[in-house]
Amino acid sequence: MAESIFGAVRDQMKQNLSDTLNAFGDGQADWAEFSVYALSQLLISALYLGFLLAVYALVISLARVVVGKQRAAQPLFGHARTGLRYLFGLGAVLVIMAQFGAAPELLKSMARAGLMALGFFVGWLVAGRLIREAMSRYRLDPSIRQLVENLFSVLTATFAAVTVLAQFGFDVVSIVAGLGIVGIAVGFAAQSTLSNFIAGITLLIERPFRIGDWVTINGQDGKVVKIALRTTWLRTRDNIFTMIPNDSVASSDIVNYSAEGATRLNIPVGIAYKESAKAAREVIMPVLLAHPEVLQSAGMEPRVVLKNLGDSSVDLEVKIWITPDNLDVQPRIMADVLEQIKEALDDAGIEIPFPHLQLFIDEAKGLKPLVEPLYPKLAGKS
């Protein structure tokens, strides 16, 4: 039973393959002839491939001997090896296609297209290196460098694709016009994305902040870690990443704490009304002068000023400056300074008050039964 089923399946598959082959061969196909032809062509193609691989290996070995081991490890030699590998691969494809009877016009078109693609690749490498060197020489912002490199790569790839297609007889004008129509349609469908893209370019040109700056955008504090074409990335002190659309960034208020160098921190400190503000200042200043992360340069000396006379305390304000590098740990510095000030005031016996309320009651006769047992002498006087 099983053998008859497998035999029927085998005969049916053989019949289907034969019918398909006869359809391509106009009913004149011969299995034996086709098998001999296919095997011979595959064998010849394998010989060609082996020959090309041997020539490629020989050329690379000779090149390494000529240039030396140190130069062979440089990127330039790697690019040259990639280009040579590409040429041998292109030659292998053309040889195999010719072996299987490809038309001469198709082979010529593929050869021209392959060589032009290689030319675009070499031009992209050379021009890209020149552009990077120029941007480094003029010390452009890393975000602008990234934008220029991306645009150059996209333009090069687009021109290369259009040129390669033109070698196969495609109408380049029609392709460009079609891309323009598609671009308009995509533009209407992705207005938000385009708006963010344009805003990203505007931010890269105006540069209200740079990578590494501490900023406040839309009420969000963070360090700028990436300026992409669509979003701006912030990292908070809690190591939380926030991506804000560039359209929202460009239309909001931006506070940059790193743009002008050092930043001043204002720390409130309260003392009791019975204490002297001058004495408190004399206690606090040594703490500020001894702190390693508080700047002491001219114009940025730490100060202690009287800020306000509060309801329950004399409000002082400690003003210190820190470097932009310490903005990452700004809360830690403020907490450390405040703790040392508290200990210094406690050691000096200067009271740090807490809110309290004094209550005065006139002619509270209803409280007399409660007060007399506690204060008998005061009750007798009344």
C-alpha cells in the first residue's frame, strides 16, 4: 500500500516536471540532453570561478608583499582590496552569464553599469574623506558633520542608482519626474516628519545648544546626547533618556546652562532672629572656600548675602560657582555644601529655626479653671 502511494507520487512529480520543461522547450525538450548541457555549463562556470579566485588571491598576496605588512593594515589598502574584489566578482558574473548564453548587449550594459558603480564608490570615498578633513579643519559641530555626511551619502547613492539604471535603457527623466511626484505625495502624507526634519536642520545651523550641554526644554532638564534630524535626545541625571521632537524644541523656550561656562548655584540658609547675619557669614565662608568643587576665581568668589527677613527666620543665600563639567553632579554638590554649612552652624551654636507660632489670648475667662491649678500665683494676682 505504502509503496504504491510513493510510486504514484513519484510518477506524478516526474510528469509535472516533464510537462513544465516541454512547455519551455516548445514540446521538444529532452531530459538527457538538458542534464548534460546543464552539468557541462556548471562545470565550466566552476572552472572559471576557480581561476578568478586563484588570480585574485595571487594579486592580493603580491600586493601585500609589495606594500608591506604595516601599509596593508591601513584603511586605504582595505578599500583597494574591496575594489579589486568587486572587479573580480563583476568579471565572474559576466563570464557565467556569457556561458549560459546571455545577449552581448546585456553583458555590455552590465559591464558599464558595474564600472560606473565602482567609480561612484571611489568618488564617494575620496570626496567623503576630503569633506571630513575640511569639517575637522574648521571645527564644525559633530551634529553638522553628521548631517553633511548623511546628505552627501544620500545624494551620491541617488545619482549612482539613476546612472546605473540609465545603462539598461531606463528613461532617467521619467524616473526623476516620478520620484518628484512621489516626493510631493510623501510630503503631504508626512508633514509632521518633514516639520521635524526642517526644525532639526534649523537647530543644527543656529546651534542654541550642542552635544554635551545641560539644557531645559519644555520643562525637561537633561544633557544633550544626540541631535538627530527628527528628534533631540536628552539624558537626565537619573539616566533616563528623553526624545523630544525637533519641531517642539524649536518652538519652545530653551535654557542652556553650559553656553557661557561656569554656572552659579543659589543655596538658601535660614538663621534665627536672635543670631547675627555677620557671625553666620563668618562661619559659612570657610566652608565654601575649602570646598574643592567651588570656584574661587576672580569675579566668581563665593558669597553669603542677606536675602530676606522671613516670618520665622533671617533668610541668607549662599552663592557659589561651579564648572560646566560639574553640572552632571550639581545636586550632589549642593547637598554636600548644605550639609557642611549645617554642621558648621551647629558647631558655632548658631540656631537654625523652624516655623513656630506665638498665641496671645486676652480676657480668656473660660480658660481660668484650667489655668489656676497650673499657675496659682498668677491666678491670685488676677
